[in-house]
Amino acid sequence: MRLLAIALLGCLAAASRGAQAQAPQSVVNRMIAAYRSMQTVQATGAWTMKGEKDLAATLVLAAARPNRFLLEIKGDKMNTVVASDGTDLLMHRPDRNIYTRARAPRLLMGGDILGRLDVPSPGARIIAALLQNQARNTDFPLAQALARATVDGPRSLDGRQVYVVALRYDEDRIARLFVSEGDWLIRKVTAGRGGLTEVVEVWEDPRVDQPVAPETFLRKVPDNARQVSALPPLEPLRAQDGNAPRFTVRTVAGETVSLSGLKGKVVLLNFFFNT
């Protein structure tokens, strides 16, 4: 009898380990299903690029099926608006006063509103892709990345239990999605390379399947804005400047040397101070 009890305990432990091994794909599937099934969503986020001097931006994302969508990014050198009011799809870069206008997609499901638009927010791009069910279409990079994703957790984040879904976001960056247990929504996103975190996004409590005012998706451009065929990439974003200060010095031989004149060369600087 004792041997039978030990054997049963062993089977239960093995079954438990088997259930834990299935958790990663289960978490990913539940996250995909949550975004695919929602009819409306509104969320705001805070974006930060880490460095000696952090860069910051605010994010607003909203969607209402069948084909209304909004992504608004406000931050230095990255101001961008993407708005589909159900009829027109507008993309606007206020800093450059340029925009594109096209016919809105018939459906969010199966679409690709952001396309190749340069968007500095990994979280916004991933959430938009999930809303469009790109996770089930192997033609999209997200589907391939999620198929190879790893999952860790659960762990605590701001009083919630979350799982961390790690996936390859692009050629050299890994994104980590902090997905809350129960509603399976993305609460935080980090992205970085070489083991270092470069971008952190924190998404406020999303409002799911609640009414969204139609004017949420209406955006206007200034009368003097210029229409273009495609929005250009954003300027490179830097959270820190690794360059030495610009200066000019006189050598002991009486020659004048400027740091800018040595551009492209390796320069070793030693500073000595008399006290």
C-alpha cells in the first residue's frame, strides 16, 4: 500500500511538471485570443529610452472593430499620429508637418495598418499586430517570433501576477512582454540587446470592450501640411551621447589641435589638473 501511495505521488508530480511545461504555449495562446476577441480597447502608455539622460514619450492606442484605429506618440523627435476613422487612414508627422492619406482598411482583422512605418514603440507595434491577428499569419514576423517565444513566471508586477514572454523583436533586439494572468493583457514591454534594456514601456490599465467615442479616431492636419507618398524614418534616437566634448588645444610644439579634426581616428585623452 505504501509503495502504491509513493507511485501515485510520483505520477502526480510528473503530471504537474508536464502541466508546467505546457504553460509557455498556453500563455501565448491566451494572450493572442484576448486581443483577437476584444471589440474595443483604449490604453495609454509611458515610453522611456534609458541612458545618461532618458528620453520619454507618451503613447495612446485605441481600436474599435471593424476598422477604427488610433496610435498617437508624443515625444521629442518622435511625434507621430496614425488614425483610421473607418473611411480614411491618416499618418502624420507633426514635427515635419507632413502626412499621408489613404483609404482605411475594410477590417482590422488580417490587416497591417502600421506596415513599414518607423514606430519607436515595440509595445504599440506588437499590440497593433495582435489586434489584427497577425500572430496567426506566418507571413508576419510576429507569428514567427511568438512560435519561438519563451515564457517565465508567474511573478509579481505592481500587485499583479504576470508572465514574461520573451521574443525576438527584430534582427538584434529582444522584447519582453509582461502579460497579466487572468485577462492576458500586456502591461509592460522592455526591449534591448546584448543583455541591456534600452526601452521600457508601461501600459496603463486598458479599457476593453467599453464604448469608444467616434471622435477619438478623428485627427486633422494643419492647412499648410504637405502630403507625401510615405512618411520618412524618424531621426535616430539617442538616450545618451557617447561623444567627448568639442574642444581645441595647443600642443607643447605650438600646434593647434581640435577634436573635430581627428574625426574617424581613435583618440586617447588624458586630463591632468593642477591643484
